[in-house]
Amino acid sequence: MAQDILADLSTLNVNTPIVDIEGIRTIIPHRYEMEQLNGILKFDMEQGIIVGYKDISNNEFWVRGHIPGRPLMPGVIMLEAAAQLCTYYYKQATKDDRFLGFGGIDKVKFRGKVIPGDRLILIAKNKELRSRRAIFDTQGVVDGKLVFEGVIIGMVV
């Protein structure tokens, strides 16, 4: 995957989601500590792009124990947030009610840190969309800098 950011974030109003947490909850079943999306900023099926975000607070379940005194968002949680964004895309694009779970991840690279107080912008670009599988290039961005990238494969469970 290239290091270029997949979406032009300067064209988005990052303070006004097109889908809020309540709208996300109608599509994504995760709750409580496992809710990793706060809003959707862009959903464009023609371009195959979806952009969402997660606001990182001091109340995240991992803050206390994932490096006490220097909390860092675990990479697996970043990937979970991206996977939830991919699931939102898949379910809206296909109108399929089945659960889309992890089928695999590939080419993952972590390039920066995510800490409490950050807004993690999540971007997914659809590469393949089938009835039982979806593949996305994904990225996480904080303050305009790429913090992770990877390919997420979703499989209908």
C-alpha cells in the first residue's frame, strides 16, 4: 500500500458527521468498550470510500493498562475500529444483515501513535465486494499524519 492518504480530508467537515453514533448503532452491533466508531464523515459508493472517526478519551478501557503513565492505543484496537468502518460500508452497500467478521489482515504497518485526546480519522477504500467477502485498504490518520495502514478482509460469519 502507498503512504498517500486515501481521501482528501481537507474537503470534509470533521466536526459534522453525516452519521452519528446512534446511526452507527443501527448497523454495527458492537457496544460498550467495543464500540470503536463515533461518526461517519463520508460514504461514497462510487469512489468506494468511507471515512469515519473515533475520539480517543482518557476513559478508554485500555488507557489504564496499555503503558501506565504513557497510554498508547493498541494497534489491534486501531484495526478493530477500521474493521467496524469496513463493516458499515459492507452492510450499507449490500443491505446484508449477516455479521461480517475478520477474515484476515495483510500489509499492516504502524507509523505513529494514537493517545487520549486524539481524533483517529479512519479511511477505508473498497477493493472487492462480494456476497461473502469484502476487501478494503484502510488507514488511520491523526492530525493529518498517517498512523497506520493495512488491508482488511471481511468474511460473512
